[in-house]
Amino acid sequence: MYLKSVSLSNFRQFGTVNKSEPAITVEFNPNFNILVGENDSGKTAIIDAIRYLLGSISDDIEKIKLEDFYRESIGTHSDSFYIEGTFSDLTDKEAGAFLEWLSFNNEDEYELRVSLRVEKKINENGQEYIERKVQAGEKIYESRLRSQAKEFLKTTYLKPLRDASNELKPGFRSRLAHILKAHPAFKESNDVEHSLVTTIQEANKKVEDFFQEEYKDGRSLVRDLELLLSDFHDVNDQSKSRSKFSVSQTDLTSILKRLSLDTEDINLGLGNLNLLFIATELLLLKNNSEENVIGPQITLIEEIEAHLHTQAQIRLIKYLEEELGRSKKRNQYILTSHSTNLVASIDPRSIIFMHNRVAYPLREEYTKLEHEDYAFLQRFLDSTKSNLFFAKGIIFVEGDSEMLLLPALANLLGYPLHKSGVSLVNVNGTSFERYIKLFSRSDLWKEPLDRPAIKTPISIITDIDVKPMVYYNIEGKTKAVYSIVDHSQLTDVLNLCDEQYDEVIPEHIGIEYSTLNKLSSDFGITLTEGNRPEIEKRVKKSISEQYIISSGLQKETSLMDKYSNYDANLEVCISPDWTLEYSLALSCLAPLLLESIQEVRYKKPFEGKKNEVFKTLKEKLIKTPKDPKLAYQVFKPINDKLVSKAEVAQCLAIKLNAVADDPEIQMEMKEQIFKDDKLNYIVRAIVHSSTIPNVLEEVK
């Protein structure tokens, strides 16, 4: 059996909007779950709710606090909170253990529902107390869950470690003692007969004998102490003067509380001490996961990455995943994490994204992701991209240029990305769709409960990738391209071929090719003397101003239609001309872009003839802004790969940051940028993803 879901009402930050529905329901995977999201999204509340409901194998005392009750905005706390868990996939043996509380789901499979109601009450003396009631069964027939049944449901809990060395030290509150007492090596034997008890008793006897031995003239240490004590008591209390030395009390609990755990290596750092403590905690799990054990094997782990370096984090998470594969009994892990490295190293299906008081599972049935999408994300969702799960807003971009330029531009406009918690994600291409699917909910998620979509504001910045007429005129290129513009035309072309094509890669639809051979190669179409003329007739496009405008509109419409299928909070921002850099060359930032290209291209950029060419072009840009010929002249070194796009973007970003440091110049340039139609798509992307109030309408 495993914990299928948990629901909370009036617990911590999860208040109840209407009394008939819980504030939040979290649906878990049977094996591996990792709760991710920004700070205060409710990850710890979920873990604590499960602990309060089920308890822990190490018998930690969970004291209910005032802060556990939902607090209204006016400052008052609720009088009660309610936690409900549902278990599925029970074996016949487990069904027998929970027989009197069993119910059935819609598929007529065993199901166990367990609830905890905590209420603040006042007794007859006017004193406030807290009542906890754990029950199980169908809601209208639920009854008290007995102690033996509760034992079957207990969890293994690893709390967020702050000081592992103290956790491993002896003492009255020894965590180590709790863990060891629950281990089968101690749990399954009689305290009195345990070999460790016998060993301590023997040690005590030897210590007692030593202190009773004579050291001089019939005197012993115990006798000397008793003589002193006899003077402190009256004649009727002399028996109280008797004493003896011992190593420890001889009950098992007292012995365990005096144990400490260390490795043979001295001076361990905090990270390695944490690993030692985690290994100790996992002893409980490893020894309670035999095939015949009744109940779920739930392990709760908070902030597993605490004080561990990246490789140690990944080794630990991989160990847990491998344990799932090795175990004969189903184990269920529920973790919280802020580590992008951990998120990047696991299957995205295991992620539960906490956002806006809602828990969004990312497994297939609840997203628009398909099997091949998960395979893609496992390959490419690295630690940098995984930051998107911890962001308040996201901007997806095609490459390094946007990554370097956007933070500076956003800062200049008064929308610093770091202050809004916006993550920039470079997909290194145009594969935005798979990432957008992560944030899009399936019909199963929405119906019949009408659960909310993910509201994280997401922007896509992408190039239109349609070359302007000036490119063909200046470069003297053949004014014709070869392109299959849609699926209908692809079918038409395939019908002209003698061969049967079971599968043709559709990703190349819309791409413009300089030759028919390149097009046919990418699509896998065999050209023959018989079909070549007809295929060329259908796919050849003569370049004209009208064709360029039409092609741009068609691409824009196609992109908008493509992303309109997703319910993500999405803004698709397409460059008005060709690429980012060419659009910049047509904008008010053209002079700064020209300077950046000049500085990257030459070691001594502002000397000699090259400086004269630069000054002449800059004067023309200022005098005749947005001239396509001048813009292409600025952009040409980038297009010809004479300079690195990334280096130019970095140089331009430095210049924009310098402008932002001068309030007078900043205000002037900021106003120009807001009104520039060539930069509008970038501005929209920044504003949409930001949590700072939108000023675009005011500017208009």
C-alpha cells in the first residue's frame, strides 16, 4: 500500500475557502516524490501534516503549536485543523489488518482513509487544551483507529539538518536513541534479556567491585563516601548513606541515550556528519521493508541537500532511486528540496510543483507532456533550467545572446529580474514547447473538479527568422527559396513520389532551403527525374517584398496557434524582424550595438580607417534611424560570423548597465525603449514575467 493523497484544511498557510472542500490536496506517486517550489509555498507543511497524521517509527513527539492553525489576515487563528490521507493498492494481508476501516474506490479496489482532527477546546475550569482525534474509514462511518493499526502506518522521518553532530551525541533527548530503539535489533527483543543490557550489568558489577576494593587499612572509596554521608543524615536515616558507583542505568532506553555515533575518521565536516546521520535514519527504512511487512513504507525527507555538495546530493538521490528498484516491498519517498541539481537528476514525473497554494503533480495524466517529452526533459533539463521550478516568473530564450542581454535591459527599464524572482531559461534552440507542457494541465486535471491552471507568468522570446529583402539585394543571393509550408503541402508533395513514406519528419515544415536537394534530404524524400520538376514547382518560392511580409505573418500565426493549445500563463514574443540582433540594429539601441560590435571585432577599435568607417556609420544611424540598409550594415559582421553573438551581447549589456547607473540618461533611454516598436516584443516579455506593476499602458 502507499499514500495516494493527503488533504489539508485550516493547517498552516492552507485555509479553507469553502467548508465542503479541503484547502489543498496533494496526489503522490507510489514510489518517488519530490516537492519543489519557491520559499513558503507549503512544502514543509505537507511533510509535517503527514507526520502529524501517521506518526514516525522513531516515536518522535509531535507537539501541536498555535502556528499549526491557519491564521486569518486579521490575525486570528482557526479553532481547528483537519488532515486526511488516503491509501491505495493494499494487499490482501494489509486489507485484513485494516478490515474494519476499509472502503472501496471507483474501480472497486481496497482503499483506506485516515483522518486527524485537531481542535482547541476549553475544559470546565476555563483552561484551553488541544484535542487530537485520529479516525479511519468512510467519512460518515469513521471510527477511532486503534494503536496496533497506527503502528502499521508510521513513517521514517529525516528532518532538515542544521547540526548533525548534536543529533548524534548522547543525552536525554537523544535522536540516536529513538532511532536505535525502533530498530529490529532492539525492538524485537526483551529489554531485560538484551545482550547490551547484560553487558552493561557486567560492567557495572566490575566498576562496583573496583570502588569497594581496599586501598589502605581496610578503607575503600565507597566506604569513605558513606562515612561522609553518615554525618549528613540523622541516626534514623543512616540507610540513605549507602551508595555505589556504576557506569549506567541498566535499562535499555537509558543505555541507548548514552550512546554517541562517530566515524573512525576525525574532524569530519558538517556535510559528512549529515551523511552519517542520514545513513542512521535510513536503518529504520532498510529494516522495515521486507516483503511481508504490513503497511506503507513511507520515508519523509526535508531538504535532503542540506550541507552536501553537488556530487554528494546526486549520489544520495541515486541511492534512494536504486533502493526502490532493489526493494521487494514498495517503498515511498516524499522529499522536499531547493536544489536545482537534485531536480535536474530525477525523472520529471517524480516532481510535485508547489505554487500559489496548489500542488501540481507533473506525471503524464496531469500534464500535456507525452512519453518522448519526458525523455527529452531528462536529457536537457539541467541544473540551470531546473531553476524554473523555484521562480516567480520565467522567460524562455533561444540562446546566449538573450541570456546576457535581457538582465541588463530589464534593469534599465526598472524591471530587474532578480527582484521579481524571474528565471531566464536558455533552451539552446526553439524547443520551447516541451517546457511549456510542464506548466500546462491536462483535461483529467481540470475535470471534474475544475482545478486551477498554473499561474506562473511565462514569456517566450523567439526570432521570426524571415530574412528581409535588403539581405537578398545586398548579398546578391538567388531570390528564390524552397519550403514546405504546412502539412497539406507535405501530403501533396509525397503524393508525387513513387515510394510509400510511412514517416516523414514534420519538424522541417516552414524552414526555407537554398536548394531543393537540401529540402529533400531533410524530409527524406527521394527526388527522381520524373517527380523533380513537379515537386520544385510546388515548393519553390520567389522572393519578393510581398512574399517576405506574407511569410512573416504566416510564421507568426503558426507560432501563436501552436501555443494557444496550452493553458499556461504564456506570452509569446516574436521578433518583428529576422533575429534579435537585426531587430536591435533597427531600434534606438543601434548606435550602442554598433559600438559593441566594433569593440569585439577589433583589438584597437577606435583607431585609423576602421574608426572613420565606424564614425560615418554611426552618424548615419543617428540621422536616419531604422533604415534597413544601415541596419543590415551594422548586423552584417554578426551574420557573417566575424564576431561572436554572445560577446557582442555581453558588451552591449555592459553599456546598458552603465546607462542605468546615470539617472538622467537612463530616463531618456528608458522612454525611447518603451516606445520603440522594434523592441516592444522584448519589453512585453520582461513585463509579463515580472511581479512589478505593469507600466506599459501608462507609457502608451
